[in-house]
Amino acid sequence: MSTTDVVAPATTDELVAALARATPMTRLLAGGTDLVNDIRRPGRQTDLLIDLSHMPALSYVRHDGDMLRVGAMTTFTELQADPLVHEHAFCLERAASQVGSAQIRNVATIGGNVANASPCADGATALVALSAEVTTLDGSGHRATRPLRDVLLGSGRTALTDGEAIVEFAFAALGNEHRSAFAKIGWRTAVSVARLSMALVVRFDPVAEVLSEVRVGLGAVGETAFRDAVLEGLLEGRPADEESARILAEGCADAVRRSIPGRYSLPYKERAAVGLAYDAWNALRICPPCEPAWG
Amino acid sequence: MTEDLRYVGKSYPVHDVAQKVTGELVYGSDLNFPGMLHAKLLLSPIAHGMVRSVDSSRAEALPGVIRVFSHLNSPADTYCRARIYPGQECAIDETLFSEHVRFVGDRVAAVVATSQAIAEAAVALIEVDYEELPALLTTEQALERADVPIHADGNLLYEHHIESGERVDTSGGVLVSSTTGTPRVHHAALEPHVCVAQGHSTGGLTVWTTSQGVYGVRTVIAELLGLEYHRLRVIKVPMGGSFGGKTEFILEPVTAFLAHETRRAVKLLFDREECIRATMVRPATETTIRTACAADGRLLDFEAATTLDSGGYAASTPDYADHMCEKVTRLYRLPHYDHRCQVVYTNTPVAGAARGWGAPEMITAVEIHLDKVARRLRLDPVDLRLKNLIQPFDIDPVTDMSLGDARVVECLERGAVAFDWTARRARARGKGRYRRGVGVACGAHKNGMFGHFPEASNMALKMNEDGTFELSASLHEVGCGVVTTMKIIVAEVLGVHPDLIAAGEADTSTTPFDYGTFGSRMTYVAGACAEVTAKKLKSAILAAAADVLQAPVEELVAREGVVYVAGAEARSVAFRDIARFGDMKHLPAIRAAVTYYATSNPGSYSVQFAEVEVDCATGLTAVTDFLAVGDVGRAINRGMVKAQFQGAVQMGIGYALYEHVDVDEAGRSGVDGFKNYHMVNAPDMPDIDVLLVEHEGDHGPFGAKSVGEIAMVPTAAAVVNAVNNALGTELSDLPLIPDRIIAALAASAGGGA
Amino acid sequence: MELLLTVNGTVWEVSARPTARLIDVLRDQMGLSGTKEGCGEGECGACTVIVDGKAVNSCVMLAVQALGKEVLTVEGLAASGELDTLQQKFVEQGAVQCGFCTPGMLMSAKALLMANPLPSDQDIRTALAGNLCRCTGYKNIVAAVRAASGQETVAMEVPSEKEELLADLAVPGLAPAKLDEGGE
Ligand SMILES: Cc1cc2nc3c(=O)[nH]c(=O)nc-3n(C[C@H](O)[C@H](O)[C@H](O)COP(=O)(O)OP(=O)(O)OC[C@H]3O[C@@H](n4cnc5c(N)ncnc54)[C@H](O)[C@@H]3O)c2cc1C
Ligand code: FES
Ligand code: FES
């Protein structure tokens, strides 16, 4: 049993000072819902825990010009209840509401969700579809901003270096003509990690009556949440009708086939993908609810 | 019932509810003693092999480690974890620590240390070298590979064959065959397994257990450690649920050994992963049924073959198999019944006792099969069952005993009306993404173990100086309110409020011999014992009152704690005054001790109705409505009887839809916690209605019969039948996880996307 | 390390390893064993406590995360000696069997009622989704929470039976009717 030190920075300066001490054995502690069990696994060694839970400055949702800015320490409970998120990032609100249980959402943070880099991370899937950027801070006080998709490298793998903390996510706030949705298939209705998830963002021009700026984030298929350009292209310029729903569903099943060829769960997931796509589509509420045509 | 019941049939909370809601109650896992040591087990990481060497030197060198044990320095004697009395016939094949490891989770070594953290760290330092043997993970594999014996006598552990009646002419009948698989499941009592034992310097031993039977614990430990029974005290402590998972003695023998060797108090507390891997599971079974039916639906012939996966050790599985062969004829009238059951060792988690003791497994297979028969015959499933169900006081041809006042037909008839079965069954299932269906299933269970051995219970009851009462009985509260039940029964007989009666839990040093709280024996057998004991005590009170009131006993009546002379009510004396009369002249004699032998074992019945909605895209099934009807004889504690059904349905839905402990090619289960062992949580539970049928025609107290086990017997089948109704499928491999539903839909024509 | 934690209104000074979980400190250092551990991974809710008004799983939270915050455990519910309404309703509605989930259920329900005094059944089930119960099937638990919020409930035909009986029992000569709730 090695000894672990804990620091609990309360200001940005203190955080930078703490990050400067980081070694490969240092861990950032946000809500702890992933981390606490992880550091207790046999063989895990931690020299320093940097406890972010006393950094109120990292917990916020802010409108900034066209952008929505979300502090890394914002919890899912906060995201779920935030009027700005409701208005400008509905898919994130829906994703937040489906993370774990009330107890988990009360402490689990969006920063921890992304940094943990689980392929099933619901927050990450929504942020991917929102084309979020990630701002980090390191031990030299340097701030860097890069696209989320460059941070998520694979299951449990990120591009974050030792002593690099996520401080903020930023993305273009969705406007009046945008719609977004999140759908998830788990093992039960509540408290289940995703077996499949989708965040869907579209712009629906009420005059031209076509879809544009289509963004589809998929979770729990493959190594990490990702956007599927092929699938997005299929919907671009299409009307909001039942045929579009079908195309989305087919495309989604196809994306699943491309992502996990030969995987044991494929036969299930390729069919479930159809249901998932319809769930997401119907949640956009841009055309009357529809469902797949089963024989 | 002619008399009016004052306390029986009302609703009461469990006896220790106040301590439970305040967090004050000390459960087994909360126990702490001064100087107590902590144990941690090293569990086999491989499914099958021989331990070639154990090097514990690094573990022993760790400061705070007291001792390390393995097969090298512990008795090699074998025992059976399911033995409840000395000499009981059972398969004796387990040792404290294994040299031959037989499943992932088998006990290899133990560390005793001054703290849990040190014990855990030390276990990681033990180096074990294994020689791997082929892992036999299914019963087929195990039967095929006679060259790889899991135990010396081979992999076929036990066979049982039951036949009753005579073959009849089935020509012109409809033949149907089906195979149903039921999964290996985790009991998932919320409190993990725990045991604390104190080794005394005198060589004696005290064990605090969250077991369902302290006398069995004593039997197994005393015989294993060679202790005289009177120097070994086993005390039942509050426990967070069991469901059969704590019926057999898993942690007790090893904890007792560690405490005895160190002469210290030792606590062994499992975490959830250890509970899943290394305690016990409900056995996986596969049953093939072949029936022949007349065109009108009467069953003419019933043949079944069951294979039960015992896992790495026998535990109680042979007995389990016997019981699986005693379910069908408790439920249906069968001119001819033939059932072969085989129990097979495999290199998978040990199977054993689980709520229902074979009935959920067997009835699931029977009831899924009957729905298939109904489809072939185009009969309504309710009608088909009505044609075949047993009637009150039928003789069970297998056990040759009366089924008693068995009211399963009434359960089905009343349930069908309450559920609006006919209309709901006729309703369209839907063609779109979501399909609805309804299902019904009947279930039968027993009341204690009469017929298998001399089923009996012992109790002693005394009056205190202030007119309150104390019941001494070996009760094991598992959460279903057994203590309250006994208090209500005694209260009713004596005519005083249940709160004036104290009843403790089992302690081999102070409470009389009893097998324990399992086998659906508490209400029917122990409850009857309580009733007889209270009656005997009441006679003693009346005899004393006769002296006090100077009136003949025959003229006395007791009501609400007061004895009156009938017709001259002014002449009365309260219980307390009887106690105190004449310098306690009578009190020493106001006590009763009774040994009650059961003389019958009637059936308990339940019929359950489920409505489901299946999402054909995701394969997820929602149970949208549920009705459980129970033939319980008489509800002693009405609220708790209903609550038993509500809880059982939670477990049964999980059995049907979610829960299973699968193993991979290496024999290791991917299930290592509740994150991947899915139980039904609050949002997914339907609002369950419970309907009780009460006829009090049997020998239980005030006519009561067992509830806790029968309550979950037909649940899974009702759900599966509803899914099959919704989808037009014949799914029979439980649980119906989404992947299986999707695979079935993809396979069936027209179901594809 | 030394930690100052406020639990049930009392400030405790305890020494614990920096990686000690909140549940370990509550149970082992403070002797508050009402908080239970059923899974140790955030799935069962038996360890639920309230931190700054919100329900959390004390098994996936380090003690240091509670520094400077108010922790409420089941022992704090009846601090005045009288059962909280919620506890009372759990008793009356038959919401308790083995009781191992009960402390966590109570704390999740308490946090819900603190934020939403009139929850719907759906709200209650959502709030309790992270609390597993293997005994009750949840029906009576949901009913108890509903009853505690002052809303009508239809679950069990239990309540007030006991008071009525106790009142009846004021028979002269009989043992005092002041009884220890819940027996031994
Ligand atoms: C019962 C249960 C249910 C769950 N259900 C879901 C679910 O439905 N959906 C879902 O997506 N997840 C779920 N999770 C996983 C988990 O709750 C989330 O991933 C959560 O968002 C993690 O956040 P946290 O604040 O708790 O992170 P922590 O556990 O504190 O940290 C997680 C990881 O991220 C690192 N980290 C944290 N913050 C930062 C930061 N600001 N910068 C850099 N690195 C950081 C930590 O060092 C650690 O490696 C569940 C977990 C549990 C226990
Ligand atoms: S013990 Fe914390 S959630 Fe199970
Ligand atoms: S009462 Fe036993 S787990 Fe809920």
C-alpha cells in the first residue's frame, strides 16, 4: 500500500500548482464515480489525488456569444436542470438525465465522463454530436483548446497528458432552427450503461423544409463515441419525413456493422440500432412519430 | 373459522422495524469485537486444476498478518455444506481449502490479519502455482469427459427417477415436446455474506452467523473441527436477506476454523464479487418434457428429463433434484408421470438452495410447455389448465400424501376474472414495433419437509411476572417477518396483543432444536408449534386462574389478558395478578414446552398473470401489469403476506428477463457485480396486485400455509408465456434478454426489419 | 490524514487514509453503521447518504470530497428521538423487510422530498432507481414515500391498526401499554 497525498485546490492558481506536481501516478478526482473504484483495484498506485470538488469556478453553464460554455465540474444533475442546456443543447440535457441514478448524477461530472473515455459515456456522446471543443489547463498554467474528437482516442484512452485537466467544454449553441435529441438502449429503463446510444443534432429550415447541419454521435459501438459522416451525409438536404427516419435507421444499422464487424453483439446491435434511430428521430419532433415497418 | 380473530389476519411490520428504519440494528456485517481480526480468502482464478504449490512467505512477512492457511496446514476432511443434522445423508465432497480446485472462486487460501486492508494486501502476495485441467463448463461436456473427473466418483453426481400411474392409450392424442433452460442466478440478498467467530482460549468457539439454520451450522463445524457440541455456540444475528443463499454453510466452517486456530475473533466479510463467484447460485437446469394430450386438452402422459448443473460441489443439489420430481403431480392430475433427473458436476459456481427449492425451475418448464400444448390444441391456456389441475384433497401419486385443501382451481378462476383474462387475451397483440401479450402460469409448492424426514419443531413459552410473555424458539428472521408471525399466533391464542410477547432468534445455547427457516416450514410447522405451545400455556393460566378465582376451569374464559368466570363477569383476574398471586405461587408453573411433529404436507399454490409489452426493435420487455393470486390457507400477517408476493415477483421477473451468471470459455463469469448483474429496479417494476384465497382447511396455525417460496414459483413462466403470446414465439431459454428476443424475431419469418 | 467532517450536525475529527471512502469513515471511524454496503460500486444505493442536500453513494465518494459539507446519514433522521415522518411511513406501509436497503432508501427518499415535496409515483420511482431492494418489490416503499409527502396512498391496509389495538388494551391490571416499539 503506497501512500497517497491529496490536494484540494480552490482557485485556478492552486490548481495549476497542483497540476505541476503531477506524475504518471497522479489522478484527478472529480465526482469519483469512476475513479474511486478504479484506484481501489489491486495493483493501482496513486501518489497524488487532485480533488477538484472544491473548485466552484469549474462548475457553470454560460452563454458566450454564439457559444455555450460548460465547466468541467458541472454535474449531470446540474446539466439536466439547466435552462441554457435545455434551450441550446437539448441532447446534452437528455443524455444527462439518463446517466446512472440520482445519486450518480448528483456527483458525476461531465469532465470526468469525457476524461474516463468509456465508449458508453453518455455525456461524451452528446458532446461529440455537438462538435464540442475541450479546453484544458496544465501545470505550467497553459490553456489549450482542441476538438473533443482529438481528445477521445479509444476505450479508456485520451490525449490528455499527466497533469492536464479539462476545464471547459464549448460548442456552438443550438438556435431556434436546430433540434437535437438523445436516445439510449441499456439493459433496463434506468441505471444502465448504454449498450447503444445516439445523439442527433439537425437544423431544420422551416422555409426550405429540409434538414441540414446533420450531426450524429454514436456511443457504445466501437472504441469511443464518434460522429458518422456517412450517416450524416445521407440525411443532409432531406425533408423531415418518414423516409428520412428510415434512412437514418438503415444508416445507423450500417454504421454499427461497419464499427463492430464480426463482434458477438453485432446481430443484436444492428437491429437495436434501428430502434435507437427511431427513438432519436421521434424525439426531434419534426414530423409525426413513426416506427420501423416490421413484416 | 367460527371464532372471530383479533390479531391474525391483520397487518404488522417486521418485529425489528424500528431499529431498521433508524439504522440502529446491528447486522452481521456490522459486527465488531475488541481485538477482532479480519480474514480474506484467496479464490481460485482458474476453473479446474491442481494446486501445485502455495508460497505464502511474502504474505506472512507483511506486518499485521497473523496467519496464512491453505490445504497445506488445514484439515483435509471433507464435509457437506448443506448438512443440517448429524448423520443426514448428503454428498460429502468439500474441504476447507482445495488442492484440487473445481471452479473459479474455489477456496485456495486464507489470510488472517489485523485489518481488512492488510488481509487484502497479503492475499495478493500469496503465490500459487496451478496445474490446469480441462474445464468442463456444461453438463454435456462433463458427461462426455469421463476422463476428467471433477470428483473421484465421476461427473455424474446423482440420478433420480420417479414414475407414478400407468401408461394409458395415447393414440389419437396430441404429442408435444419442449425443452426449457433455466439460468444460474445470484440470490442477490442485499447484505453480502459474512460470518464472525470467536475462538476461546478454552478451545470452545462462538459463531455469529447470518444463516438460516444455526443447528446445521453447529453440526457441520463441530464435526469438521472435532468439537463437542456444547462447546460450540452458534448465534443467529440480523441479516440483510437470504433467499436460500445463506441456507447452506459457506463462510461458517472456514471462519470457525480460522478463529479456532488463532483463538481470536475473526470476521470474514465477502464483497459482492465474491458473493457472486464464491458462495452459491440457483442451479441451472434443462428440462425436456413430452406430453400426450387428448384433443379436449386432458393430459394423458407426462414424461420429463431434467439435467441439473451442480457446479463444482454437490451442496444440496441431489435433494434439489428429488424435489424437482415432486412438483408436477402436486399441480396436475396425471394418469402417468415419468421423470428422470440427473445432477452433474461442472467447473462452474456451486449451485444449491434457492427460494422455491426446485419449484421455480420445474414449474417454469411445465408452464411454458403447457402454453405450447394450448397453442397446438388451440385452447385457451386457462381452459387447458382448468382441465388438468388437481382438486382439493387429491392424493399426490408421487408422495402418496394428500395435497390438502388445495385451491389452485379457485386461484385460477378468480384470478382470470380479476385480471380480465379473456378480454385481454383476445385483444390484438399489435403489428408494429411494440407488441403486447398476456400470460398465465400456475405453481405448486410444499409446506415443510414432512414426508422426507421427521418434520418437527420445538418451542417454550413462559409468562413473566408482569403478565408479558417470552417465546423461546430457534427462529431465523430473514426479512419475511417470521418473528412477528409467531408473536401474532401466540397472541391470538392467549388473547393479548402481540407486542406483549417477546420472541428472540436462534441461539444453540439457549433456544431449542429446530432445523431452521427454510423449506416453507416456518408458518406451517413452526407456526403450528407456536399455536400448540400457546394453547398449552393458556391451559396453565386457566388452571392457575381457577385456583385464584375459586371456580372450575371449565367455566373460565380468557379475553384480552383477563380471565373471567363465564356468566359472572364481575369475577375476573388479570394475567398479571395471576402471576403475582400468593407470592408467585402459580407463576413457576405457567410455562409450556412443546415438541410438535408435523403430520401433513399440503400444497401451497399460486397462479399469476402477466401483461408485457415487447419492443421488437430493442428486444426489451416491459412488464406492464401483474396479478399474483395465492392459496395461502390463511394470512397470519396480511400485509406481509402480500409483500412476500410483491417481492417474489421482482425476483421472478428478473429470472424471466434479466438475471444470469454466465461463464466464458475459461469458466469465469463476466458477472462480477451489480453493474452487470441486472435486477429489476423501481422504474421497471409493475404495480403488482395480490389476491389471497383463504380456506384454512389444513393443519397450519389458524389454517395458514406457506407463502415465501410459492410466491415466486410461477412468476417467470407467466412472464415468458406473455412474451410468447406477444410475439408468437416459443422462447423457452431463460432469461429472455434482448439479444435472445431479437434473435428469435430475426429467425421467425416476417419479424425482420 | 486528519479530517474534519460534519455529520448529522456534529463536527467529527477523524484520522483516515486519504483514499478512504466516505462509507468507511462513517462506519468504521464514527460507528455510524446504519449506512450499509451492498455492492461497493454505486449500483445498489444501500450506502446512500445526503451531502449538502443531495443523495450520493458513499461507497464511490472519498471522505475528502465531503470536507466542508454537511453529511446527513440515517442516524440523523430521528435525531430528536422521534421518528421522521418518512421513517414512520416506512413502518406503517410495510416498506421494510430485511431492512438492509432501508437506510439508503430513506436517504434517497428524503433528498427527493427535500427538493420536491409533492412527487408523483414516477418521480419517486426515478429517485429510487439507484436503490435496489431484493425483498419488497418496491410497491410498499413507493407507497411510504407517497404517504410521507402527505399524498393519499393505497398500498397496504395496515396503518393505525396498532394504535387502535393499544388503546383497546388499557384493561386494568394488564401490563403497561407503554411498549418498546419493535420488540426486543
Ligand atoms: C452506478 C453507476 C452508473 C453509471 N451510469 C452511467 C451512465 O449511465 N452513463 C455514463 O455515461 N456513465 C455512467 N457511469 C460512469 C460515471 O458516473 C461517469 O463516467 C461520470 O461522468 C464520471 O465522472 P466523475 O466526475 O465521477 O469522474 P471521476 O470518477 O472523478 O473521474 C473519472 C476519470 O476522469 C478523470 N478526470 C475527472 N475529471 C477530470 C478533469 N476535469 N480533467 C481531466 N481528467 C479528469 C479522473 O482522473 C478519472 O480518471 C456510471 C457509474 C456508476 C458507478
Ligand atoms: S454500496 Fe454503495 S451503491 Fe451499493
Ligand atoms: S428490505 Fe431487504 S433489500 Fe429491501
